[in-house]
Amino acid sequence: MRTVRLVVLSRMSNHPFENTYNLSDEQLSLLDEAEDLMVKGALGAAEKLLLSMLETDKDCIPVLSNLGHLYGRHLSEFETAVEYYDRVLALEPDNAWARDARRRYLRYIE
């Protein structure tokens, strides 16, 4: 199962979605690469790539969401997943996807 693709659009693609988060082409490409790494099971490489992206933009919601997904679904590090979803919700309180994912992983740590 591929990670959830957030509503983003590369100016270089014909993807029908809007680039809601105004990500650069490089950010979009790196997110695609991280998602491909997760699908292939290269979780350490995906984690390293996503964390390096946060060094450039610590509040990048798609990166934070993908890290939450990586830690929760793939690594079963539920507390860390919840921390990333908390960061998303602090930036975007109405993010239903992050809220639902956070609730799902909270069940394992409460």
C-alpha cells in the first residue's frame, strides 16, 4: 500500500491536484522518492531522507505526515508517530487525516 499522497502537484507533472503546500519541484521529487523507498521496504533510507527534508523546512506538513505514517505503520513506533501528527495538527488544526491517524496510534500507547 502506498503512503497517503497529500494534495500536492509538481509543476512538472500532469497530476490533477493543486500544490496546496506550495512545495518546490525538489520537495515533491524527494517526497516521491521517500514514498517509493517505503513501498520497497527501505525504511531506514526513507526515514533518513524525510528527516533531512525537515532540516530545510521544519514545518513541512507533507514531510511531517509522511514521518508519522512511517513511524506508525511501518516501524510501530507509535509514540513517535503521534509526536509527528501533533506537529501537523499544531500547524493545521483542521487536518482530518492527521487527526484520524493520531487517534489510531494513540490507542496503542494509552
